Amino acid sequence: MKETIFIYCDGACSGNPGPGGWAVVIIYPEGLVREMGGGERLTTNNRMEMAGAIAALSAVQDRPEPVKLFTDSALLINGITKWIGGWRRNGWMTAAGKPVVNRDLWERLLSLTQARKRRLSWGHVKGHAGHEINERCDVIAVAFSKATNTRLYDGPAVGCGYSLLEPGPEHLRESSTGGKTSSSKPKSKGGYYLSLVAGRLERHPTWAGCRQRVNGVSGARFKKVASAEEEREILRLWGA
């Protein structure tokens, strides 16, 4: 099985409607990170959440690897995994008999998800729950909503400036999205955590121990690994 591409996306809006921005962080299996962002002067938060997912999936549409996309938008998760089939059968009308809002974006998103077939899954993270990549997406989206200059990173993972650790149970919402785009549950067994602080590497059997060492430490790196081989690859990416 090919390794997975991990995507994190977010949206922000001031006024709703008002000026908004979207953000994406893509982590490629070859150890590269790409940040993306954009904005509109008159939009809504929901449109920006969807715009981020559309931009991200468009960016990887020619890649063969499976994709896991994380978002903190309940509307996005539920819309694409639960409601969109009924909307289409009802002629893009809701159960209440009203036209589906943002149909143009839902149709674009549906086309991208159908193109990936079973190679796409969704993860629902809590907003502002301390996960570094989700927080980074929020910073980018807010910057674009305010038309503020922000530097987007595109390069080796070791230089991105934040941890690439996947969301833990404390970051995830308990939800099931079912079907071809179902959200996989976080692994509760297997693997261990690496932390690198001031050039010193330590291994931790639990996330709690790793978090205690790296929390609030500038430049600290941490990552969950499943094997010695994966550890060697992470250390190579970190330059350790």
C-alpha cells in the first residue's frame, strides 16, 4: 500500500458575510510540506472552509496515494459524507425544501471526492484544541481574511517550523462519517513517540510523556512512529 498524503484545511471570515480566507497544509510521503492560502473580500466562513478543501484536493488530484483530510468544520464533514447524496436526489434541495446553500462549491467538491473513489478519508478535528497544524491553518486563513502578508512554506518537512504529529484523541471529535469517505478512528495501540529537544532525542511510550517534554519548548520536534525503520526516516528528515 502506498503511503498517505495528509491534508489539513481551515477557513476564516470576519463578518460572515465579510472578508474571508482559507488555508491548507499538505504533508507528502516524500517528506515535503506545502502551505497554501487564499481569500475573498465578500464571502462566508462556510465557503472558505469548502474552498480550502477544494484547493487541497485539486493540488493532489494527480497523485496516486490515499489521502486523509482533516478539518474542524462539522458542516463540511457532514455535508460531503452524509447529506450530499440526499441533496442530489432531491434536485439540490434540503429536507426542509430549501435550495442547498453553496451548491457550486458542493458540486466541485463532490467531483473531486468521486475522482479519488476509496482513496480519500476524512478526519474531524476540534478547532483551537492545540494541534499545531490545525493552529497553523487558522493563522494562515485569518491572515488572508485580513489581507495581511503571510509567508507560505513549501519545502522539506524538517524546516516547516511545527510538529507533523497526527491529531491525538484529545484533538479529534467523536464522529463517524461512514461510506467511501469514512473517518478512521485514531489508533490506540502500537507505536511510540519521539521527541527532539536541543539536539537530544528521547523515546516515549505514551503521548502524555512526549507532550510533557515538548510543550512550550521553542524548536522542539515530536512524532509518533510505528517501527525502528520509521524512526530512522523521521530522524533523517529532522537531520538528527
